[in-house]
Amino acid sequence: MLISCPNDCTCLKTEMEVIRLILEQASGAIFRALEHERQIQGLNVRTEQVSGYRGMVGKDPKIQVIYKLIQDVAPTDATVLIQGESGTGKEMVARALHEESPRSGHPFVLINCAAYPATLLESELFGHEKGAFTGAVERKIGKFEQAGGGTVFLDEIGEIPMSAQTMLLRVLQSKKIDRIDPEAMRLLVDYDWPGNIRELENSIEYAVTLAKSEAVFMNDLPAHLLQTAGP
């Protein structure tokens, strides 16, 4: 703060002391206001960071769970089923999974399963050789081959005809990890499996999908298995 004197400076010492006190009070208030503004800006930045994820927007705890699931699943090669009504962002989730994964440097290939009849869908997914059927005048590379280490997103997969499902199942089944931790294996052996082999298959697939390492541990298994575990 500058104080100008019209003529010679004849300010009294007591007046200067009052001005000094006013300046100290004002500077402290200004400093606190600036610090408060800095904190608000930092909070806004952090809020923006958690309210959006890979093009998706939402701060509700349920969407935050989806963000976390994407981060957990993306590093794996698991097959992921994304469910939701039309327009809820299934493709955005698929792209986020691809972008967060080690496959992000390879293609993201999308195919609308509802747009093809059974005969053409098989050709789109798996390709065909020249002369394989009437009209196959040249070799066609399928979507899985086009992905080349990337990600294939099968949109409207519920519309796939039964004849194509069998071939697709063979592709999706050849996966899963190196080992199962002995403690987790003991739980699997002791469980009575009321859902039979299908429940076992689903439980193993769930565990492999969420496993953080090359082995399946107790915490990777579905919660209902842990809750019903006996002594």
C-alpha cells in the first residue's frame, strides 16, 4: 500500500503506527482469502478427477464402483459382459477397459451383432477363405484376427444366432491363470456346490477375472462362497 503526501511528509509517529496495524490486519485477511481460494481450486481439481473417468461422468458411489471394476479387470484378458439399457454407455465402458489395458496399443474392434444374419455373422467374426462358400471370391479376415492383440466389443451379443454361439463359445473358453492358492483350493473342495458344475465354472471365472496376480486367492472368490465356508 502506498501513501502519498501532498507536500513534505509530516506524518506523526502515532499515525504511522495506526497505519501499520491496519496494513497488518488487511494483509492477514488477504492472505487467508488467497489461501482459501487455493484450497477451493485444489478441491475442485480433485472433484473433477473423480467425477469423470475415460469420458464417463458421474460421482455417485455406484458409478465409482464401476470405475474401480474397470481398473481391476482391464489388466486381465478376461471376457467381460457389460449389461445395461440402450444409451447407458456400454460402449464407453468397453473402450475404457481397452484403454486401461495392456492391449491399448492394439485395435479396438466393434461389431454390431444384431446387424448380421447368422451366416454373415460367422464370417464377420471368424473370417473365411476364398471359395469357402458360394460368393466367397476372396479371403476375408475376421474381427478377432483384425483385433490382433487388442479388444473385440460384441455389441448386442444377445442377438447372436445359436449356430454362431457354438463357435464363439470356443473362443471365449480358452483362458483363465497359473495356480490356485492352497487355502482357496481347500474352500473350493469343501463347498457342496448346489449349483453343480455351472456354479463352479462361474465361480472360477469370477475369481480369475478379479485376481490381481497369476494365482487365485481366497479374497478373489465370490462372496457367497466365503460366507458359507464351514470350519
